[in-house]
Amino acid sequence: MSDDGPVFTDSDLADLRQAKSRLECPSLTPRIADLVGKPLEAGFKRLPPDVSDPIGETVRAALLKGLDVAVLTVGKSDARALRDLLHNARFRWPQHRPW
């Protein structure tokens, strides 16, 4: 009986080690985000549902849009062009601003 499990290259194993290290030892940015986020989260929990629900839905929609963009740019050599286009759409075309 042969072992049909995954075969990892040396590069794959190095990437896995680096990912494991990053997950176990977060950099300064996630630690600051956690420090700032805890009081915000506690305040958010105190809001009444008719205020917190729309905020939560808006945040969820924004995160999903960000994920869509991230997925579109994975492995693309023209990711910078897409980022520039999105930046221009957001900051240089005021008629398209939602507020």
C-alpha cells in the first residue's frame, strides 16, 4: 500500500514554517489592533441592536468586498494596476463617493 498523502517541496515546507512562526508570534500591527480593538468591541456591545446591527452589516459588507478584491489579485502580475484603479475610484472621482 502506498502513501498517497501530500508531497511538499522544500519551498512549501519553508513557507509552512514561516506561516506557523507568524501565527504563533504576531507582529506589532496585530498586537496594536488587538489593543485598540478590545475597547471598541466592548463599546460596540453596549449599543442597542437598532444601532449595532446596521454597523455590523456595513462592516461585514466592507470586509467581504475587501476579500473579493484580495481574491481577484492573488497571483496576478497586474495587482498594482487594480489597486491604483480602486484608489482612483475611491479618492479621485468624488461623484462616486457613497456619502
